[in-house]
Amino acid sequence: MHRNRRAKIVATVGPASSDPAVLKALYLAGVDTFRMNFSHGSRENHAAVHASIRALEIEMGRPIGILQDLQGPKIRVGTIKDGRITVQAGEKIRFVLHGADGDRDAIPLPHPEIFAAIAPRQDLLIDDGRVRVRVQGVGDDFIDAEVVIGGVISNRKGVNLPGTILDLSPLTAKDREDLEFGLSLGVDWVALSFVQRASDVIEARGIIGDRAGIMSKIEKPSALEHIEDIVRMSDAVMVARGDLGVEIPHEEVPGRQKELVRACRLAAKPVIVATQMLESMVNAPTPTRAEASDVATAIYDGADAVMLSAESATGSYPVEAVTMMDRIISATERHKLYRSFISASALDPEQSPPHAVAAAGAGLAETIGAKAIVGYTSSGTTVARIARQRPALPIVALTPNLAVARRASLMWGVHSVPSQDVTTYEEMVATARKALVDENFGGPGDLAVVVAGIPFAQSGTTNNLRVFSLGGSAR
């Protein structure tokens, strides 16, 4: 089985979708990678979900990606007397480092890194920006502020600091324990929350190594300021529009989304667009027209994948949401203007032999009307370079590494097929021919192009391309 679309679907697993039968229905409806959100749920539940997905993978005979999303250093107010207070615009309030059951003169904020970094005239956003306050003065253990936008501050509500870079590791003690647990299960991707700079990714790399791909979630203005370095150090990027939309003006989010998709495509790194894509389907069987347009915009931009969060995790219509996402992507990619949009955003190949060979292979395959372009890959880089070109034909990734096949299932247009190692040109062509026929990409007389690195099974050596017939010899 292979999808008849290029962009991929990521779906979050939660109470509404953790049953094995529902997971299977979600996969058949179109899910390519499942997300386990470690901000919620027990490790026992996540382990059960992981086992169910791996059993489904065996049943379907297809590699399925699993993404572990770490909670990250979430900043929250402490506990407040009576559970909540209401503040008005213009009112003066105080946050304190120590204390509990505070009131408007001593709202607990038990995060010393904030007191060390915050400065007058900077803003704190509480409860996803529903309450905004501006700092007037700072001491070692207090922050005096004026309310700009009033509202309710209640226990444990989140705090965002859009103008402040905090001296925080992206991995809390909980994250480190969750990470080791996820890696022991064998997750394919690890998403880092609240990345601020490239050093955050480097810190995570020291723990993860090559056991999983690292996905940086872009949800802080400081990350946007260091985006080129972050993209370069990451294996993939998620445009996390929820927290990002709290910390930057709403009107800037669409443009930033396009910038991030383009930056990732330039670097040949997969990029996911996430948050509130079909939000109304949490409680309704159909989306709004605006939501359908939002998904389509991400596809026209050339995103590798789009993601469902609450829609599939806790919503009443998880399978319907995935089905709708699949329908929107497929309809968008069939539209007469789709290829012109994708072509208009085409990027010049990086000036290196591997990128040039991948680009040449994609162009050659389109010119001769090939049924598919095959990429032999030991690390995923060869198919990522091909996918960067967004060719108008399927990309088949052949790899002896099952973990790479699972990660490649997130990449635009890529159909992953685990294969044996090859050592000669003849084996290369014969294996590619068999995979294309077995996976129903063509038949006798059809042409295909294969891109590989010589010597075989050596990462980063994309340097060879061949044309071959599915019923004949290589050319």
C-alpha cells in the first residue's frame, strides 16, 4: 500500500485514539507518523501505544514513524489564594519567587531564571496571552508589573516571556527521564519543546546521539533569531504555531510559517506545520472552511507534513479528522495550480556534488516520464535531498536500516521500503526494480531513475544516478 499524496500526516495519540483498533483506523485513514505527547499520559500508557503501533506496523507491512514530544521547561505561576484572582488593566501587581497561596501583591512565580533574566518594559503573558502584564521593576525575588490586558490568573497557568531569553536547558529532569524511556522503547523522532538557540539542540544531541532524529519545535521569538543555526543542527523542525502565536503578533505567524518551511526545504530537513489545523473537529464532524484553507496553505507552501493535536488525541472525531486532512491534502495536490506554486518556490541546488546529483536525478526522472525515482540511503540524506526538489513523481526510499525507513515516512513524497544491503550496480538495479514492481509503482516497459552513493552503504556519498526499465536493463 502506498499513499496517493506527497505531504504527510502526523496524528497525536491520546485517550480518544490509543485503542489498537482506533490506531489501525487512523493509519488506514492516512496517518504516516504517530505523535506521543509526553506532556500528558503515563509512561505505561505510552509504552502500550508504542507496542500497538509496532504491532500495526508488522500487520500492515509498512514502516510507521513514532514521534516522542517532550514537555520542555514550561513556566507556570504557583498556587493562588482561592484558586484565582481577577486583575484589571492599569492595576499594579507583584510576582514573588517564594511563597504559596499568594494574592495580587504576591503571585507565586517559582522560577528563579525569570528573575535573573527579566528587565523593565518586558512583558509576561499568562494563560496563552489572555492576561498581559508589563514589568515595572525587578528585585532578586520580586517583579513589580502593571496589567496591560486584564483577566483571570488561576493556579498553575502557563507564562510566556516573548522578549526574554531564559538561561534554561531545553531538557528538564522530567524530560531527561522521559527521553531515556522513549529511546529505550525505540522512538524514531524526539521533539524538543521551547528551543531557544542551537546550543539547546547540541545539548540534546549529546544524549540522543543517532538513536533518534531530533525535531526542534519553533515556538519562541529567540528561536526565530537563530533559526539558520537551529535548522542546521536539527534533523527536522516543527512550526508550533500555538506558543509561537502567543509570543509574536498573530498577524506575523503566517509569514513566519512560510519562512520556516522555506528554510527547512533549503536545508533538506523535514518540516511539520502544527496546531489548530482542524481545531473545530475536536467537537464537530466537519471543519470550518477557514481550517480547510489553512491546511491547504501549508501544502501549497511545500510543508513535508501537517499535524493533528487535540483533534486526534481527545476529540470526538479522530478518524474523521484524519480522513478530512487526507482529503484536503489530496485535493490540494491535484489542483491545477499546485505544481505551479511548488515550482515557483523551487530552490537552486546547494553547490555540492550530493545535492547536484539528487537534483539532476529528480529533473531527469520528470523529463523522461519515469514512474518513480529510487533513492538508496543508509541515513536518509539521499532521499531528503531528492525530496527537497519536490518532484512530480513518487520517491521510493530503499534502506537496510528500519529506523531510517521509519523516519523517512515523515518526508515529503517518500515511500519507505526496507531492503537488503547491495554491493554492486547489478544488485542495485535488480533490488530497485523488484521494489517498484512489488509496491505497484509500475510494470514492464516503465522507466525509473535510481540515485545512490558509491561506495554503497556509506552515508553522505550521493554521487551516482541511473535510468532503468522495470522490464529491462540499466542505461
